[in-house]
Amino acid sequence: MSDTKILIIGAGGQIGTVLSEKLCEIYGKANVFATDLKPNLEKNILALDVLDKDALSQIIKDNKINEIYHLAAILSATGEKNPKWAWDVNMGGLFNVFESAVEFKVNKVFYPSTIAVFGEEIPLQNTPNHIPLIPATVYGISKVAGELWASYFYNKFGLDVRSIRYPGVIGYQTLAGGGTTDYAVDIFHSNAKNELYQCFLSEDTTLPMIFIDDCIRATIEIMQAPIDQIKVRTSYNIAGVSFSPKEIYEAILKFNPNFKIEYKPDFRQAIAISWPQSIDDSLAKNDWGWKPNFDLDEMTKIMIQEVAKWYHTSNN
Ligand code: NAD
Ligand code: AKB
């Protein structure tokens, strides 16, 4: 029986859905408490608003939680529509998690950051881990602040916060949650429905992305790494695979030569071009052994197969 008692906050989202399942497999269902603003009894997701500090504290105390995965956030595109709300959720939620974790002596906290922390004054290729962080979105600003608070809580209170800057995550289990990289999930749904895909980024907008299996493995690997391997206390860059809308479209065409796309860039184009095109993840590789497994073709094959199942079952 595992001694690890895990709380996942934001478990109903794109990453949380898959991470919760994986953590249940590793640590046992009885040791994983999946929560979200939107509860889902079928998926064992309990109601928790991370902005409600008393409710958060109660759940940590009652269940003797010693690890937290804090995923709840408002992503880049949604955040730009309501910046103050995005700031309140992203910062208020994080503060509640860090303060409660210190109060109840939680061993480890996972806090995902993002490629959205980058902005002006970066090399777009192989963007290094340590470089000025001048993001263009409220989401990026909140994640830069979050990284700095993670480092502060580690240095001041010894709270073992571990963080990764995820690229755009591509998975088939859910739709994506209001980001600029969502097109790379949406495109597979249009393909499965034999619809024309209207892409909200221009055809040559290259961005760093990662397949969901690599994303989840990275998360578990950094959390399981011995503490002396975690040397970056803000957040680690990790790379998966970089591509443009044109390149992913061409990868899908190999499976469906009739698939059609048109490009209608909207406000997300300006966000996308402020982000890196590829990421230097040498610190994650050296410190805790990070290595991605999926390239564009392998990921495309799995996405096409799995997204097709959405439209052949009545579950979604
Ligand atoms: P998502 O939007 O799919 O899921 C977020 C979940 O948080 C949702 O289920 C939502 O209901 C929940 N939530 C929102 N407000 C809440 C609140 N007040 N209390 C509790 N739950 C609340 O997001 P995701 O894609 O799963 O992202 C998870 C984390 O990973 C986020 O912190 C995000 O910044 C980070 N991240 C994601 C990506 C990506 O491409 N998906 C890339 C980089 C970083
Ligand atoms: C978004 O596009 O906002 C997210 C991210 C890269 O953080 N997918």
C-alpha cells in the first residue's frame, strides 16, 4: 500500500484527465483525490474551487495529502478575453496551494508552467531555459510570477515545488482548454468528421508541442526524481516536437488525402508569434534524464486512430 496521498486540482481538464488515470494506476485509486471546479462523479472527480482556501485546507487535512498536482489555470486565449479573472484564478489558486502546502507539511507540489512565459528578447530557435521572461499575455505573466513564487517558497520554506514549462499539449482524451496551441488538437477532430478545418494560425507558425504520453511521463518523472536532481527551482524547459499548421496538415494528409484546411488567423496569431519555435531542454535532460519519445508522424498516427473513436461511440 502506497504512503503517497495525492491531490490533483484541475483534474477534469486536458492534462488532468490523463494524469489522474496514470497516478491511480501507479499509486492506487484510494490514494488519489481528483478535484475540479466542475465535479464529475463518473470520473471520480470531486468538487473543489482552488480559490476556496478553507475547502482546500480541509481536503488536504482530511485525506493526509502529501503530494499536490496543481493544474487549474486559465489558459492563454481565454485569459486574454478576461485578464483580471485569469490573473485572479492563476495567482490566487497558486497562493492558496503553496500556503496550504506549507501549513500542512505537504512533501511535494507539481506546478506546470508553459512556453507562454517567453516573449520579447528571446531567440526563437532553441530558446534557453534561463533568458529574460517578458510575456505578451496575462497567462504568461501569471506563469512567470508563479515560477518565481515556486522558487521563493522553496528557498524560504523548503517547499519542494517541481515545475515544467509544457509546450502545447496534444492529446485525444479531451478537447483542449482555451489555449493558442489548441488548433493542433482541433485539427484531428475536423479530420475525423471529414470537415474542412479552419485554422486560426497562419500556415507557417511553428510552435513547440508535445504528445500527451510524453507530457504525462515528464510530469511523473520530474515528481519521482531524487531531490538532488532538481536544480532549477523556477521551471524546466522541455521539448517534444516542433511543427507548423502546414506540417501537421501534411502529416494528416498521408492518412487522409481528401482532408482540407484553410487559414484564417485571428487574435491568437499575435500570441503564437511571441512564443518560441523550438526549445532548448538540455537542463531537464542533464538534471533528471528527460527525453521525448514521440515525433510528428508517430503522434499523428495515434491521434487519428484515437480521435476516430470519438465519433464511433456515443460517450463523447
Ligand atoms: P484545461 O483548461 O483543460 O483544464 C484546467 C482545469 O482547471 C479545468 O478542468 C477547469 O475546470 C479547472 N479549473 C479552472 N478554474 C478552477 C478553479 N478555480 N478551481 C479548480 N479547478 C479549476 O487546462 P490543461 O490544458 O489541462 O492545463 C493544465 C495545466 O497545464 C495548466 O496550469 C496550464 O497552464 C498548464 N499547461 C497546459 C498546456 C497545454 O497545452 N494543455 C501547455 C502548457 C501548460
Ligand atoms: C496555451 O496555448 O495557452 C497552452 C500553453 C502552451 O500554455 N496550450
